[in-house]
Amino acid sequence: MEDPQPATPVGGVDYPVTFGQFQDWFSTDEACLDYLARVRWPEGFICPKCGSIDHWRTGAGLWMCKACTRRTSVTAGTIFDRTRTPLRTWFAAIWFVTSQKNGVSALGLQAVLGLSSYETAWVWMHKLRRAMVLPDRELLWGTVEVDEAFIGGITRGTAGRGTNKIPVMIAAENLGKSRIGRIRLEPTPPAKLALIDFATRVVTPGSTIKSDGAQELRRLSKLGYDHKYYTQLGSTIPAHVNLPAVHMVASQLKRWMIGTMHYGASQEQFAYYLDEFTFRFNRRTSKSRGQLFNRLMHQAAHTAPHPLKTLVIPENDPDFS
Ligand SMILES: [Zn+2]
């Protein structure tokens, strides 16, 4: 029987479906460079200086413009910029991060890739998380539940386990019959009207927003939304009955934070963990994990590099001590 997948994949079009295929396609750095070039320049190389498309390939992933001789690195301007690690190790990282349903921790990534230091694995996980920030920013629509939940970050200190709860704003499409569509999550900033600002940024006007009736959200009906709310005061109906989608998302998020994270996310990094959770949640019904690989590869190729100094290493991470 003929293999339906091509022997030479086109970046941005073909993606590996199985690990065997991944290994076949990306066995050399050269193959990874070709693939990345197609992801970055789907229409072919265009010189960023003069706009010419005529070019030579020179060594080490450089494209040289025939018109102006400028050399362009295929990794410049991506999260792979200036990496000293072979590109195929990065590709493997993206494969492992996306092929595991619940993701991997930095420790898990270090083990599976055989990285020499935990710090490297930690930085890679955070670079990849930042590439997940870009997921399709189409607004939610239909019937959308909006609420706030408190998620416990677990910290391992000398005094043992403690919890510090972080407020998270959740918007979730309720498709009916206990089905949830797409979600958006953000840590609640310490600002007034944060929840209504969030709701109006992530939900399409004209949608129905369901909430627990927080005072600030009542203005939604004046802003083009059909706002339905349930007041808890004097109600005997528990909140999870009125807002089942947000409560389902909150409980899955709590489980994920505990199950995948080996230490509590610091306040600064928390937003990126929420992005990873959102990235996975919104693609949980993808037929193939390869679709997530494809998506993350695309976003990694279009995400500015994040040098180590811009990543804040958590003080409470015992693995750094
Ligand atoms: Zn040029």
C-alpha cells in the first residue's frame, strides 16, 4: 500500500502524523532548515532588504540575495534564533510537547531529549509557551460563559506545601448538551473593571454572555451583548449549575496545573501557563496530534526570540538551587 504522506514534506502544508514519520522527515538539520524555510516563507524566499526573490543557499541556514547580497538566516526572528542546539533537537521538543495530550514538564523534556541542564529545558518550555500565545485570536461567539475562578499555584518551600490562589478570568463557549467550544483565559489584573474589559475583548458583540451577575458585567447589555445572569444571593442553585462550562474548565485547569507542573507557576509566568492550557484545550478534538505540531511550528517560526534574560526564573523553583 502506498504511503499517503510524502517523503519530502512541505513546511506549513505537511505535518508528521506518527513518530516514525517524524524521525524519517527530520533526521538531519538540513531537512529541518528546508521545512522551516517553507513555514516562514510559504511563497518562497523574499529578501527583507530589497524584496528580490532570487537567491542562493549558503551554508548554515543562510539565504543570500542575488540582487543585494544580503544574507538572511532562516532562524532569525523566530524562537530558534541564535540557538546553539541542532534544529532537529528543537523540532523534537515541539513534537514531544504537542504529542503528549497533557504536555510535558521541563523535567520531562530534559529527560526525553537528553538535554544537559534542567535550566535549558526550562527555558525551552517557556519559549515554546510564548509561541503558544499567538493561537488564533478569533473572538468567541454564541453563548459564552464568563466568570472568575481561583486557581491554586502549588509551591514547594522549606515550610512544606503551601498554596497561593491566583484569580483567573475564564470565558468559555457553551455549545449546549454539556459541550464546550473554545476558551480564553487570563490572570485577573489588579484593576477595576477587569472582568468586563476581558469579556468585551474576547467575546464577539451580539453574543449571549452568561455570568453570575457581577455588578460590573451588568453594563454588557448596553455594549451590544445579550447578558443573562444569575445572582447567587438568595439562590439555592449552586454556581456550577448556572455556569457549567467555566466550572468544567476551572476544574480541568486545576488538575492540569497539579498534574503537569512540578512546581507552582510564578505570578509572572502564570499567564503563559494559561496560554499553554488554552492552546491544548482549544485543540483537544484535533484528529491528529500532528495538527498541533503544525500549529506550534508555525507560531514558533513567527514568534520573536525570547532571550534568557527576558525570562524570569522563579525564585521558588527548588530545581535551580
Ligand atoms: Zn536583497
